[in-house]
Amino acid sequence: MKIRRMRWSALTAGLVMLTLVSPTTGTQARAVAQPAAQRLPLGDAGLPETRSTTQVAPGVTWTRIKRGRTDARNRWTIEVALLREEAPARELAARLAAAGFPPTVSRVDERPQDLPSNAPWGWRVRVGSLADQEAAAKLVKDLRAAGFRPARTYFTGEDMTSRSGPWVVDVLRVAAGQRQRVEARQSLDRVPGGETLADMVRRTGGIAGVNGSYGSDEEDGTFGDVAGLSVVDGQLLSEAVQGRSALVLPSEARVRPSVQQLTTALRVRSADGAQREVDGLNRAPGKIRSCGGTGGDRPTERPRHDSLCTDDSEIIQYTGFFKGSVHAGAGVVAVLGRDGKVLEVREGRGGTVPADATVLAGTGDGAQWLRDHARQGAVLTVSSAALDRQRRPLTAVAGRGVDAVSGGPQLLRDGRIVVPADAEGFNYPEDPGFYDYFATHRHPRTLAGIAADGSLLFVTIDGRRPGYSSGVSFKESAAVMSALGAVDALNLDGGGSTTMVIGGRVVNRPSDSTGPRLMANALIIR
């Protein structure tokens, strides 16, 4: 983003003040101005907005933007359901009314940009307009006692119909000439793991950072594993949710950072020419977080955010980056030396990854392939690569030390708002409520973008904090990134994971009541 120099003669009452404040000393520097025309496109045009900017390091600035005001008309409400057709929604509303819960029914029109249609997206059925969250929680209990299954509790300030905010936006800008300061790091530099962002920034010697990719939960068997592509210093650590967007940070100075839809290609080949797909890296066999895999995953091979797909016939590669115990269970394990020679084959999965070795763990048909071809002393060749849309290896086009952090969906492409939420898995065809909740309602978000001059933008927008910050939708996220000067941008992990650290402290307000979450990976500014 280019920062325009404003002449003092241009200062008027319509300008928003921008204050420079030192994060360590708290001293105030020279005030400059922010024209009203450059305010964020959030809510009504006339909302108050203030900005304060800190120079964190040469070429690295942090801007805090506060916009909007509280609106006493916002209330808590219970969404009982969002149904595809109007008739079932009206029938549900009639049953609620008969049970003493006066409902409202409204048509929902916003749909994924990559699923255009003039038809309504669905019909929303809500109950209640309550002043506090405790009263909303009691209403949920009453609805359940009456035999209803309420879907979600909403604060109406998180609806797109609310136009006042407020919003708190933090922006880290890294000038193009300083982009080599930015790197991707895995929590604890291993899998499994988990580390707060503040701890990660301190451990790596960083000056700032934001959270990175979506992660896997403990129920998925590999806490701290990235749910999607992860490339750190040219090393592929986690396979892609195929086709989902990622931020690519080249190690080659001549190559511009980019947002790309990437895939991974993983294979194992034996000396007799037999080949088989390797299904994943450094994770539990059979558990594919957010889906988007290959080789017969159920119920789908398409991306499906926050879902767990399964496959009972896999080969998983555990690299030297994996420091825990190999997931135990039925199947076969083959231990390979650095030269690919099979050092050991055993029935049953488990054990650890020896130093300078790779472990292949097979289940179902994958286990049988290893029995047939991974005999002790034989040589297996394992290949793995992240590929761009032209099927070129990422290390070949962006440098051997490239970093890539997955997210999704993309928000901007060549300056245009492009949000392929369906293609990237943020729509469940059988449940219109998932897209409506995740994409069109306001949540905390972490965003990354690239300006026309090659500068990098990392943005956190707080949410789920009524009266402090409302969060943003996907569409609002794209508009904010465009207003900040990005031409390409994507959404990273958000919600309770949204965190920004500067100078060793968390500067935003993560939404979880328990405090900052443990991260799978992060973007660190050194």
C-alpha cells in the first residue's frame, strides 16, 4: 500500500487524525491526516474513524484503526434454523408460535460468489430479541425443553444489517524492500505441537507476527498439524486441501509474493516400477481435516471446511519434522534410510521416526502395497511437491527456500473481489446455514494481502466482542483489504485464532474467554 503524503493545507474538519505512537515509550510523534475518502468501507459512510501508526522497524509499520460506534438497538437472538425452502421455514415458524415462541421469518439472498443465481439462498427462522447473553442462553434451554433444536445464538451487531460497528482493525505493513523479514514457522518447529503466537514470536526472535493456517484438532489425531498446505523453507510439511488458496512467500527476490490455489503430489515408487499415491504427511492415517484429499476419501474429495473426511486405505509419510509417536493401530510400517533403503518393516503401526529416516505407515490397501514392495533392503523413492496451477513445483518457480501458508478463501485477485467460497469448501450443499454463518456473518478474521508495489499486509479484525468490535464477513474482509491497498488477498484462520503480536505482546483482543489459542503455524516478521 502506498502511503500518500498529504499537504497541511488539505487538513479540514472532515479528516481523521493519525497519530504515531512508540510501542515501547508511548511517546507521541507528529500527527498527520487521513482523508475521509480513505476511510474503511465498513458500515455507514459517516461513521467516526481514527488511526494511530507505529513504526515497528525500518519498513514495518503497525496501524490501529477504530471505526464506528455502539448501537443500543442491537440485541441477542436465537436462530432456530436456516432452511433452503420457504414452506418448511413457515411450518417451523407455525410450530414455534404454537409453542409460545413468537418467530420471525426472513429471506436470505447472499450466496457464494461462485454459485450465482437469482433464487433465494434460504429462509431464516429466528426467535427472541434480548438485551443480554444470559437471557439468550435461557431461551435456548427453553426451546430445547420444548423439543426444538436451535442452531445458533447471534448478537445482531454481527449481522450485515447492522451498519454502525464498531470495528477494531490492526494492520501490519511490510514494505516490498523488507519482505525477506517475513517467514512461515511451524509451532515448536515440529509436529505434533502447539504454541501461542506470543511464544512463537519470542522463540524465533521475531518482532511481530500473526496467526497462520487452519489447524487440526486433537480429535483428528494430530494436534498442531496444519489442515492444508504448509511449506517452510522449501520443505513440504503438510499436504494441501487440494485447490485451496495459500500465501506464497518466495525466497527468490525476483519473484513477487502471490496468492495461489495450490495442490500437492505425493508418490512412492519401488525398484520394480510399482507406484502408489502417498495420501498425506505427518498426520494420522484415515483422518483428513477439511477434506480436499485424493484416493477415495469419504464422504468427498472436495474441500469441506471444518469437516473430517476418512479413508481406510492410506499411506502416510512421517518425515524428520515429525517428533512424536507414529499413530498406533493396525497396518504396516516401513522405515526408510536417507537413501530410500528399507531398514525395517513391521506389522502394526506405532513407534517413532528415527533420526535421518522416513516412516511410511500404511492402512488397508496401502498396508498391502508396503507388504508387497517394502521388503528389507529394497529401495523406495518417495517424491513430494507443492504444485501451482500450471503443475510446476513451487520450489522451481519461487526458490528452494519458499514458504507457503494455506488459508482460504481468496478475497482479491488482481484488484477484483473474488471470493470462491464454494470451490474452497466453505459451503455445505445440504446445509445453507453453514455458509451463512461462516461467510456472511461477522467474525474475527486474520487476512493477508499483497499491494501493487509488492508490500505485504497482515490484518487482524477483532470480533465477537459486542460494544468493542463486531468482526467482518468474507465480503467485508475483501473490501477492507482493497481499501488498505491490497490487490491480491486471502483469508487465514480466524475466530478465536485471530491474533497479532508486536514487540512481545498481543495487541488485539482474541475472542476466546480462555485467552490466546495454541497455533499450528504463523507468519513471523523478523
